[in-house]
Amino acid sequence: MSDVVSDGNDEEDHDAGLSDRLIESIVAAVDAQDTDRLSELLEPLHPADIADVLEQIRPAERRALLGLWSGEIDGEILSEIDDSIREEVINALPRAVLADAVRELDTDDVVDILEDLEESEQSFILDALEDADRVAVEQAMSFPEGSAGRLMQREIVAAPQHWSVGEAIDYLRSEETLPEQFYHVILVDPKMHPVGYVTLGKILSSRRDALLNDIAEESFRTIPALRDEADVAYMFNQYHLISAPVVDEADRLVGVITIDDAMTVLDEEHEEDILLLAGVGESSLSDGVLETVRRRFPWLFVNLITANLAALVIAQFADTISLLVVLAALLPIVASMGGNAGTQSLTVAVRALASKGLTSSNAARVIRREALVGLVNGIGMALIMGAVGFWGYGSALLGVVLGLAMVLNLVVAALSGVLVPLILNRMNVDPALASGTFVTTMTDVTGFFVFLGLATMVLL
Amino acid sequence: MSDVVSDGNDEEDHDAGLSDRLIESIVAAVDAQDTDRLSELLEPLHPADIADVLEQIRPAERRALLGLWSGEIDGEILSEIDDSIREEVINALPRAVLADAVRELDTDDVVDILEDLEESEQSFILDALEDADRVAVEQAMSFPEGSAGRLMQREIVAAPQHWSVGEAIDYLRSEETLPEQFYHVILVDPKMHPVGYVTLGKILSSRRDALLNDIAEESFRTIPALRDEADVAYMFNQYHLISAPVVDEADRLVGVITIDDAMTVLDEEHEEDILLLAGVGESSLSDGVLETVRRRFPWLFVNLITANLAALVIAQFADTISLLVVLAALLPIVASMGGNAGTQSLTVAVRALASKGLTSSNAARVIRREALVGLVNGIGMALIMGAVGFWGYGSALLGVVLGLAMVLNLVVAALSGVLVPLILNRMNVDPALASGTFVTTMTDVTGFFVFLGLATMVLL
């Protein structure tokens, strides 16, 4: 037990991330090859914080640290560490340490570690496990990636539905291999079909002769093992679940998913959405330069192609621009406003789709709202740019043309911002993917066309 | 208990959001004023799903539904419903129903509801509570918004640290007012300072004569009541907490925060980040047109100003453009590539700051990496645009100028994408706020200046 946190107000924030000072001290101990000091600094830390230390220091320091301290690396640290450096850390560990480390983990954490390793590493870890665990892990690996089956742990606390509280307590007291953390006892029928669950709080506060069936929770949800993990995360969040039983196709209990796994998935889904919207696929701060280039280049390349499309539109109006060069200066304003308004609608729509707030029952209303918002904002911007045109560029008509282009551009931006993700979603494509490029292309092309077209007709 | 979900694979996805069909049926029942049918449809639903129904239907339908079914609205539904329509729903409820509804809630949920209401509503709800609850709620409201004190519930399960398992079980069996859900028994000293906690699983699996102190968890963290809720969410996520005791300034136990509250905060923080990055403040799909305009207009207005800055840069080169109109067509390519590359760096940096993966110990390395990534991507794009310039616009020199501008633009984009949020963060400003506008302005201005400047020197 530690009181590290209770006095956190005046001290460094031990509970909200690592302090820079601590990381500096750790690096200093590594540089000095001072194993004792290193242990003294690292031992009080939570495995998640040690994993963060490993992620934040330089690769060379990481190797040195692992060389000095590898014996102490436990399974929790391996499980917490970012995918992008996990393989490197595992390779740096002595085989015996690695074997010990994975043996103490719950099966779901072992599965999580195995997923990203090469086959030779995988089979070494599988061989290190006890027989029962190995079978459980191999079964979990047989479910598709991203499914509830991969996410669940096989360590289950279940009881026959006819048991009393006393029988359950006696069973729990005698059972040697209970999971690290569990929050419910799952009630099963003789065929191992889950039929309900009882919270531990209810068991503890009921008399020994009470029947488990009588104190079971009212609402009870099971998760099919093939269900997508994003749906699982949604269920936990929506229904405030702490744990939920997983069933196979014959509806038999095969595992349990707990809220920490669901929270991790939810976190990953959010991360994915935000990165996809920004045109970055997966990414990690530990990635090297070339890895990062490899991930971002394709998005920039697609953007380069669509930007050239927009440039082609402008090139059609070269004669107009050569007669009225001020138009060239105003083009980026048109593009930037359309892009911004489109991103606003787009982000709201993508988030609403992800949280299932945007459905076919309100899609028509949302589309109408976005169009109206685009119209009103467009008119506002048009009035401002009209004034800018009049006073800034000495032509009221130029202001009117720019204003009209802006109104249309913002309506197109607002509409495509919500329509593109809706269409992608209906096609079962992640709406966060590439929506941005579509929407900007749409707003750029229409914006430039309308602005320069109107200018050609009205101003020349 | 229901088996609604276990057969979810071939049926509609009851567990992953509401089906469109169900919402249509509910609206039909409302239109037909068929109260029985409405109850039949709504009663099996989880309060969170009923809240979603209320959010997704039209305002007029919502009023009609509440008129037909208001007696059944319970506290959970009020607690689940989106802030943007909660006041409307509360106003539609008969006073007696509202009073009953709030009385069944845990204090943290009552606080959550009160936060957004007007004072007259607040005092009505406070008066409806039992005395002890009212005091607890008023005390929670005395903590600043967004603090751990606001988030916690006052319903606590605590035991003296010298108790045995048997004493704890006897106490829990005799205690009448336990919280709906609890996962730990908090151990306290005679002055109510928390000194550790025991999981219910450990209590259930230990002998009656075991001492609570001996089976307490190894790691134990308390949360100061004034701690920011974002830090609380970070702690729950980082350390896989299920519940954590909250202490006042004298380190006395005053409440408990459970994981569902932390998950809600985490969700809100993510949402805020993603919306701020997109230039949308708060927003909800239930907002009307004017509300939405009001929220988005300021961001567009700021963008309009900065876009005009960029236009001013272009206007300086009017002579160059009039001599070589093709430059005008290429300007949006420069802007768009810089904007995209900047958004990529920016989003990665903002996310890394939020998850505390970007700290002063690795900031220098990340900045260097971003600059190198910008350089490599810039050279790649420059080569492509060099070819486009040569074959597409018939001038290799034009390609070279465009390419050089692009290299510099992508380096500036990558650098400002990570530097701007780092600086905002050091100034204690949310790095997601307005970073986007800063970064685009920076890339637009430098991009245009370098491109047109080089063109003036080299091409004329």
C-alpha cells in the first residue's frame, strides 16, 4: 500500500502520468549502469507506468535498461507496452524471464501479446504456458481478430443456478485458481448455458440460505464470441456493464469480457477515428522516421491527386485570372472556408455514427439541419467578404461574387460533410476513412468553379 | 432476465444500438396515441436505449411520447439523456414523477442532472430528495465543476481496518442501504482516513477469520476531491481501476468514484478533443439550426480572418501571377498539402499529449522526427510535382519551384503541427483548441510566400 497519491496536490503528479524528473533519474541510473538505483526507482511504479517509461526513452536507453533490469520485467509490463516496441522488448528478454512473465497473465492478455508476434516467438510463448492455459489461448486465437472471442478471458467464475449463497461462498473459498479480478458469479444450467448473473455485492449482503437465482440481476446480456469488439465496447459503455459472459454458437459459456478490456477497445476506436479523420492511419510516437513516412505518404499522395484536380478547374479560368489577378488571391479563401465548414459537418457526422446517435430515423433531419447551417453561415461569411471586397479590393461586385461562391460552397461543404460518411457507412466502409479527402475535393472543385465561373460572367 | 442478445447474430442487433424498425414502431405508437403499445415497446428497453429514442425522434414526437408515457420515466433515463434535451424532458414531467425519479438515483447521478438546470428546477429536485441525500448532493455541488468531488458518489462501503472477513460479511448482511453497485470494501482508520481496500472477490474467497488487512490489494490509490476529472479518467484507464476512494483536504474518505463515471469522462474528453480539432466546440445532434450556427460561426470567422492573411501574401505577388497565370492554379495545391501534413502532425501530437505519451523527455526527439518526416514526404511530393510541372505545365523549372516550396511547406507543417500544441499545452491551454487554425495559417503563409517568392526570382 502506498500513500503516493493522497499528497499529490503539492508534490509532482505521481498519479497523472510520470514526472519528467523521474524519467531523467531513470535514464541517469541506466547511463551509470546503477542497477540498485534503477530497481529503487522502478519498483514502486505500476507496470503501466514502467511500460510508459520504456516507450518514452530512446531505443538505446531502452536496450540498456532491459539489459540491466530484464529479470524484473513481469507479464503485466509486457501486456501494457505499446505494440510498436513490444517485439523489441520481448526479444531483449532472457528466455526464462519471458516464460515466467507470460505464465502469470490471464489468457486474454497472453492472446493480446501473441497477436503481434512472429510465429517462432508465438510458439515459444505457447510452450511456456501450462497445458490448460495453452489450450485456452489457442482456442481464443482461433476466433477472428477483433472479435469478442479474442477479447475474452477463459478464467470464469460460474455456479449452477440452483445453488444457494452459502454453497457459492463455500465453493469460492475452496477454489484455488480464481481469476485476479472478478465481479459476478455467472449462473449456468447443466448444459453450461448462462442464464443470469449475481453481483458479488449481492452475494455478500445476502443470507447464506438465499438462492442465487433469487438475487440475480434483472438485466443480463451475453455476447456471442464472433461479435465485433467495437460492438462489445459499445455495449459496455451504453449499458454500464462491468463484465459480461461470452457464449459460443451453441450458446454455451466460453469466457468473460471485463470492463478494462472494453475500455481499451473504446480507447482504440476513438484513437482510430481521430487519426483516420486526420489522414493518419495507425501511428505511434515510438515509430521511426521511415515507418512514419510510410504511413503518412499514401494519404498525402491521394491529397496531391485531388489537389491537382482542383488546380485543373482553376487552370480552365486562366484567361479570367490574367485579366483580374485579384481572383488568384481570393481562391485560397474559398478553399479554406469550404474545407473548414466541411470538416465541421464531417466530424460531427462521423462521431454521431460511431456513437450510434445518427441513424436512418434522424438522418434526413440532420442533413436538412446541416444544409441550413451551411446556408446561414454562408450568408454571414458572404456579407463579411462583400464588405472586404468593397473596401479591401475596391469592387462591390467582386464582393458579391465572392459572397455567392461562399454561400454555395458552405452549403456543399455542410451537405457533403454529412452525406459522404453516411454513404460510406451504408457501404460498410469506416466513415472516418478518406471522408476528409472526398469532402475537400468536393468543396474545392465546386467552390473554385462557382467563384471563377461567376467572376467570368459578371466581372469581365 | 432476457435472452434478447444471445440470438443477436441472425436477428436485428438489439445489443448494438436500437434498430430503425423499433424506432419507427415507437413513433407509430406515439402518433396513434396507443399507450399500451408504447409501454409494450419501451418497457423491455434499457434506460440508456430509451434515452436514445428520446434523442433521436423529432421534438414534437418527443413531447407527445412524454405526454403519453411520462409516469414511467425513471431516474436512470433522466441520467442517461443528453444534456441538450434534458431540461426539456424534465419540464415535460409531472412534478410527482420527477420527484420519484430523482429519489432513486445515486448522488453522483443527481449531481450530474442538477449541473445543467436552472435554479428553480434545482431547488425543486433538491427538495424532493431525502435529507441525507440532499446534504450529500449539496456538498458535492460545492466542489468546482469538472472536479473529482462532483464526480464521486457519497454512498460508500467502508470497514475498520482491523475487521475480519466474517465481521465484514455480517456487516454487509445487516446494512440496509448499500449502493446499487460496489466492488471494494474500503479500509479506514478511526479518523476515516482510507488505508487500503479489499476486492469483494477476495472477501468471498477467504475464510471468515482472515483479516481484511491481510487480503487488501497491494496497490491502492486515493483521489483528492479537487483533482481534475480528466486526471481521474486517466488514472482509471492507466491503472485499470474499478473504483477509487475520494478524500478531502484532511485526507478523510468522502466518496467513491466508480469506473462507469470515469468511462463517461474519458468518452467526453475524446469527444471534446475530436470536435475541437475540427473547429466545432460543443455540439449535439439534437441542437437546432441556430444553436449549431452559433457554435460553428466563430470558428469559421477566425478562419476567414486567417485566410485573408494568406490572401494578402498572394496579393503581394500580383505582378508575378499576371505574368504567369499558371501559378494561381498551383496555389491551392501548396495550401492543401501543407494543411494536410500539418493536420497529420497536429493530430498525432494532440492525441499523444492527451494520453501523456508526449512529455518533455521525448519532445525533442518527436520534433526532430516530425521535421525529418516532413522533409522526406516533401521531397517525395516535390519529385512528383516536378514531373507534373514538366509534363503537365510544360516547364521543368516551374516543377522545381513548386517542389522546393512543397519541401519547405511540409517541413513547416510538420514542425508547427507538433510545436503549436506543445506550446499551448505549456501555457495550460487545451492543445486541441485553435491549434488547427494556427497551423494552417502558418503553412499557408509560408507556403505561398516561398512558392511565389521563388517563382518571382527564378521564373520571371
